[in-house]
Amino acid sequence: MQLEKLLQRYPYVYHMAEVGTWPSIQERGLLSTTASLDALGIAGAQRAALESAYRPEMSHLRPGAADDIVLRDQRPMPPNRLAQALPDGLTTEQWYRLINSKVFFWVSPERLSRLLRSYGASQHDVLRVDTASLLDAHFARTWLCHMNSGNTLPIPHYRDETIFKRIPDYPVNRVGTPLKEVVELVVDYSVPDIANHVVDVTRVQGDAKLGIVWKR
């Protein structure tokens, strides 16, 4: 897919963060689970449980500490359903590690809204990110995905590593638009300079916008 076509179709991408975490994100950037564990020096059994296994609930890496990082739950990806979606030779542990090594953005406000509604009364801070700015800095580390790679509900659709494609390799038709609509834009490991690319941060509860937390 040509970059120009991508930017025309998806001028903004979106990241759903835990409520109140924007100041920390401004300072440290957006970190994948792997990058978060590296940043706090977490190893051994605790690391394996967070990086290579199912997380049914949100996890605080250092509860109550100033440098605490919150890892999002993986409720839509329980291991029994995930195993049905993977080919022979690819384990659930390998898939969790792959997902946990990346930072995810939605390219569609509608997809984002579905996720927000799934959390009911919980509030979140939604980062709206300028796609052109983000890719100017991180093009070589970015992937596109045609599905929600971290969801197996209601159907455990087939997946393997090839669902992530570099931007130039994403399949398009003869006029350059995607054969399958992009669902996720994914960056390897971390986006340390995310504050340079965020347009605004909005506090949201379900479908209700509660106010602007920050605006450029």
C-alpha cells in the first residue's frame, strides 16, 4: 500500500489508555508489555506470567509506586479459544509474546467505540494521533493488520505472524485501496516520542465523551 493512500484513508489513529495515565505516557511514551517489563527490570516467573500467558485482568507492575505501569487485560483472548485460531506449531505462549511486543492503534473510530463499550462504565483516555507524523518517525517499525489480532470472540478466526504486514506489502486493488480494510496499525516495541504525534486526548466512558484532557 502506498503511504499517500494510507494517509488519505486513515489520517488519524487511536490508542485507548487507562484513565489518568496521559502524564506518564507523555514522559515515557507508549510502551508495549515487553518494553514495560524491560523498563522496570521485571524478570523470571513474574515476567513469564505477564508476557507469555493469558492476562484476564489489568495488571499493575508496581502498585502504588510513582513509576507504576498498567498492563491492559486480554479478556478477549483466552488460551482455549486462542489455540483454536493458531496453526500447528504456533503456541499460545508464542502468540502472547508476539502481541505483547507491540503497540497497537485503531485506524477506525468505530472499532475504538466497540472496544470502549465493551468496558461498560469504565473511563478511558483516548489518544488521537496524527498518522502522518507518527509514520514520519516510525515507518520502518510499523505494520498493518486486517483484523483484531488480540480478539477471539465471538469466533476464533485463524491467525499467524503473516497477518502483520509492512505498509508497502499490504495488499491493495488496482486503484491502490486496501483489499481488506485495515483494522490495526502496529508499532514494534514502543513509541517513546508519542507526545510529539498526539493531537488531543479525550476522556471517554462508553459512547460518552467526558471532556478534553489535553490538546496540542
